Amino acid sequence: MTVELIFVGTELLLGSIVNTNGAYLAEKCAALGLASYFQTVVGDNEERLSQTLRTALGRSDVVILSGGLGPTEDDLTKETAAKVCGKALVMHEPTKAAIEKFFKDRGLEPTKNNWKQAMLPEGGIVLENHNGTAPGVVMELENGRVILLPGPPNELRPMFEELVEPYLARLTSQVICSRTVKICGVGESKAETMVKDLIDGQGNPTIATYAKTGEVHIRVTASAEDEKAAMKLIKPMVKELKSRFGNDIYSTEEETTLEKSVADLLVANKLTLACAESCTGGMLSARLVNVPGISEVYKSGVITYSNKAKRRFLGVKKGTLQKHGAVSRQTAEEMAKGACLMLKADVSAAVTGIAGPDGGTAEKPVGLVYIACSVKGKTTVKEFRFSGNREKIRESAVSAALTLMRGCILEYYSKVTFGKK
Amino acid sequence: MTVELIFVGTELLLGSIVNTNGAYLAEKCAALGLASYFQTVVGDNEERLSQTLRTALGRSDVVILSGGLGPTEDDLTKETAAKVCGKALVMHEPTKAAIEKFFKDRGLEPTKNNWKQAMLPEGGIVLENHNGTAPGVVMELENGRVILLPGPPNELRPMFEELVEPYLARLTSQVICSRTVKICGVGESKAETMVKDLIDGQGNPTIATYAKTGEVHIRVTASAEDEKAAMKLIKPMVKELKSRFGNDIYSTEEETTLEKSVADLLVANKLTLACAESCTGGMLSARLVNVPGISEVYKSGVITYSNKAKRRFLGVKKGTLQKHGAVSRQTAEEMAKGACLMLKADVSAAVTGIAGPDGGTAEKPVGLVYIACSVKGKTTVKEFRFSGNREKIRESAVSAALTLMRGCILEYYSKVTFGKK
């Protein structure tokens, strides 16, 4: 069964608002096992909306429209959809009474155009709106189903979850489940090459790769008669991906971010953390601090933008800065060691680099970043050459620092464990 | 002249990501005076993408597609669009060289599928990608223009602003100009009320308000035969807004962010800055450090998440922490004073609060944040009660800290100046 989404509103065409209903409805429909091939945004215009709805009805089983149900003259989704579906609009008394009550409760008088909202397509299933005055409607036709929903997310979401989701669930017998394998420290095209055979041979489950800054996510999606059966199809593929990417996979949980995976490692091993940042200027700490409960392990950090600050707060030697410069392997190493020592932490990460747009030279170009990580006295330094604008370089450096921290902690503990045996 | 937007990506149809490119491109195109009647989201599927592109070319002058230009097998936007437009794909040597350099700089080997990105439609105008490997392309046809852009916003946005915007501006004879009046420290509904009469009576120019975290932007837009005529229409409205919002307007320049306005004030007055952050964990510094040239005034910062760190790095008194707690007016004040003293700066900002989800009490609920700012020995502390999740509370605190810094610096200098007279 296929679903098609139509979003009605000139404000979307003008870019005045971001279409968050798009992702919301799409995700909900996918979870219900409805296949979706098109979404359209169209303005509050009868002719173009009619054309869009007719096209959608011609190729999809269910068409969901959102927006344009309000009381103003601009709002013509219901009128247009009813016309396309050959339905007359009739006064719906319970809705009229609800609108009367809505205004009375607020000590207000409804204006004439509020009654427009109580005119509903004959024979339609009315979807009560508990968070506004415009009800939604389901029209069941010979060639498909049309569902009209209000545009404001705080009206659309509860209406969808209370009334539309159960309605659609009854129509479909299939469910779609997915699992995301999250990889750090492997480039997108390398990751793609590593799973090319799986993509070429995919059926059910399907697999798809998504690039994020410093990360690649591989989504495995299966459809089946129930969640259990879908997960049974997904599991072997996730296992295969685990065998290929090994330790580069930091999580297969939807809610686990890279920074959370690092925080979890620190908490599990009771390691305190300190960050020493130059070009990232607090971004690394800020990402880590966004993990709830981080206060257990993250105690302090410093942003040492100037050379003086690197010396004062981290004990970087004057000679090191003079001989190798602030952006160097040696400075990064001393920053990380100094952070553990002076900020009294078990683990530290230090970042120093040239984020641009100025400050680059032929020898040390914009994008050159050194990242060091100390774990209980063992320090690793890596050189990176990132591209992009100032913000992109800094974001890439933060992801690389998190990846390096994760790697160093894992390595330290695997060695300790093996050493003891 | 009409424009139509097509967003390619199965992840959009599955609802895995929100289509932020939609609002971005729509707003940019509207500002260029291009009329837009349809946007479509379609998956990485040759047949459906061809159908969508043909429909768009049949009814719009310019079709912009974003997404699906990457190196993987899924990415077939370029191949499909070239076929629909009757163009062969040929190896573009400069792009090939750029990809070679990109990988060489990183000490990596390109994989075979990377070369796919250098195959471009014959006769197309190549749009260099400075933030990734996939270039964009403009194809000029008899019946219209097709523009292919990469999907990741950090690649699409700079490419659009550097190359596509000037290209499109040359095509349209009517120009649309806009000026954004940027306001901090005034809530959205208050701002809205303050300009309601202007919105109700608007013609050419139009005015629209946009709420950002801790900021409100009012966009004044006029269309005219040339830029000069448009600006003549805009100026009186901007003047009116300035008289209503006064000092709460931090800029009317497109490229000036709130953090840049603070950085500019610091640089102009030769004031060095230090930040002391608890719940924001580096976010405030990170925003300031994203301003190029900040190193002139920003020397260092500390993230003092634990009480111990607040004492060690900022000299907050043990008694203060015991009596009033870490989240208190008194602690914030001592943090700011300590930051100036111990980090040797003229100006400091300190943030301490409860970002949640845990840690709140009836007396000190989640969202309670104290922000202090010291300017040459004069310290101001403000209490805030923010709502939203952990990230939103932290972002609100950062905006409020920047607003407070701006206010305190302005106040200090107006007093100094007036005092001397």
C-alpha cells in the first residue's frame, strides 16, 4: 500500500517555515509499512492544488494533505479536495457546537468565517481536533483515500497519533522496521565500497548509507507481517556489517550519538575527562556536555586560544611553541598531557589547528589540525587535513577528536586486559 | 520567471531527516524574485525522478534539484537529469584533479566510485564544491534551466550563495531586495505586537518576523526595477523599526550574527574576553570562536562543570557554593569576576544553570540559569528561566549571555562617555 504526502501552504513555498510535518508524517507512515514515493509542496491555490491531488490519487492508495484547513479565505484545502473527490460540503453540527464551545470557553465571539470550519465533506470520517478548531477528515473513495489534516504541528501530531495512525494500521498488514549501524572514522566512499556487494544484492532487508560529518550511518530496513519477523530479517545483516566494520561501529542504537558512546565508555571505566581546545573553541566540550549525566566524568575544560593560555593552563613549553608552532604535533601532545596533569583527569583530548579563513601558509594550510588524546598517561597524536569553511573544519575536528578518544580508550583497555592475562 | 525545487533522497521519504534545504532554497529564490509553485520530494529512483523532472521542466523556467550527487550507487540524480536533458556525461578533468588532491591531502586513496563524481553533463556550467567532492552543475536547455546541487546543507548553502545566487540574479530583471533587522533580548510575541500595525498595513515593502533562539529577525522586502529603487522603499521601514526597537537591534547586516556583533564591540574597544561556562559546557565560547579574527580579543576560556573546577579556575568561594549552591546569582557573579581576574581579561561572561533532564528541584527547576557579565570590574547578573530540552535550554542560555554581554559593554561605554563630558 502506498501513501503520498501533500503539504499545502504558500509559507512553505516562500521558505518562511521549515516543513517539519514532512519528516514527521513520512517517518510515521514508513513505520506503518506504507511505501512512499512522492511528497509535494503546493501553495494555497485551487487550480494547482487540484492538479496535485489528482496526480497523487492516480498513483497512490492513500493521500494525506496537511495545511489550509483554517478559517481564513486563503485556506481552501478542504473545499478543493471535496470538489476533486466529488463530495458536497455540509454543515457538521458536532463541529459547529465544538467551535461555539471553544470560543465561549475563552470569552470570545466566533467570527463569521469560523463557521467555514464546520462545513465538512459529506460522508467523510471527521477527525476531532483537541488542540484547535479545524477538524481533520478522511474521505473514502473508490480509487483511494484522502486524509485532510491541519497544518500546525501541535494540532497535526496529536490528531495523527490519536486517530489517523490506528486508522492506517487497520489498512495495512505489513510493518517496516529499521536499525541503524553507526560508524566513525571511515570515509563515506570507503564504507560504500565495503558494502557494495550487500547493496547490489539487497532485497528485504534493504540497506542504505548516509554520510554525516565524520560518520557514516548504514540503515537496514525490513518489512514483514510484524515487528518480530522484521527484526529477524534485520539481524543477520547487522551481524554481517559488524563483522565488516568491527570496532569502527560505535552503536546500533537509534538514540546513541558518537559523543554519547564516548561518555558511556568514560562512565563505564570510571574515567574523568578534560578537554583542551584551541581552534574548536569549546565545540568539543559543548558536544560532550550535551550528553545527560556527563557531569559524572566531565569536570572541567579549557579553551586555550592564545599561546600564553596554552602555557599557563596546560603547561605547554615556550620552546615547543617557538620551535614547532602552536599548530604542531608537539604542541597537541603537550596540551593533552598538560590537560590530564593540570586539570586532574584520567583522559584528555586536545585540539589545535587552523580553521581559517586566514592564518594558513603553504606549509601549514587552513584545515591542518592536530588532535591528541591521553588515556592514563599514554598519549596518541594524529594529524588531519580537513576541508571546507571555518565551521565545517571545526565540526570535522570535533568528530575526529571524539573518534580518536573512543579509539584510544578502547585500545588502552584491550591492552590492559590482554596484558593481565 | 518561475522556479521549481526537487529534493532527491529516500531518507526524506522515510522521514529520517528534516528537509531544511526546502526552506533555505525557497527563501533564497523568493528573495531573488522567482515565483515558486511546487516543491517535490522524490526518492533515489531513476524512473520516478525522471517523471518528476519532466513535469517540472514542463511548467517551470528553472528547476533546482538537490541531493543524490554523491559517489555511491544510490546517487543517481546527475545521471538521471543528464539523460532527461539529453546530455552525455563526460570526464571533467579539473574536477578529477580536485578529487585527487582532496584524497592526497588526506593521505588517502580514492576508491573507484569517487571518479563517478567527476563525470559531468557535457556543456554544463560546473559549480565548484569547496566543502565536499561532488560539484554542482547548471544545464542550460531550450526549454529551461536545470541546476543540480549537493544535498548536505554545509555544501549546498555555500555553493548556492557563491555561485547560484549571482547566476539567478542575472536572469531576472525585477530585483527583490531585503534587509533584515536583527533584534536580541525581545520575545517573539512582544516583537510581533510591536509591529502588528506595520504588518497589517504592509504593501511594498513587505515585512515578516522570524523567531530564532533568543532573537527575532524582521525582514523587510521590496521589489523594484533595480536595487537602488528597492532600497529606497526599504529604508523608511527600517528607520521606523529602529525607532521602535532602539538598542535592542544589534545589526541590520545580513552577515552579522549576534556573536559577531559582540566580537565587533570587543575589538572596537580593545577589550579582551574570557568565558566561564558550566551548563553551556563550551557552547558560548564555540559560538564566539566561530567569528573569524576573534583571536585578537578572545584569549582563553574555562569550562568549570564541577564545583572543584569553579573554585580552582575561577576562585569561587567554598562558602558561596555551600550556602547558595552552584546554580545561584552569587556563584555566577563570582565566576564572572574570577574569570576576569584569573584569566586576565577585561570582559567576562559566566553561565551556570540546570540544563536537565535531571537535577531540577521545586526551588531550582530545570531551565533555571544565572548569567553574569563583568566589564572592567562592573558585574551584572541576570536570572533566566528557559524551557525546552537540554539542548534548547543551553542554546537559549548562550543567546542570553551574548545579549547580556552586548548590553553591558554598551552600557559601560555610554556611561564612561557621558561621565567624561
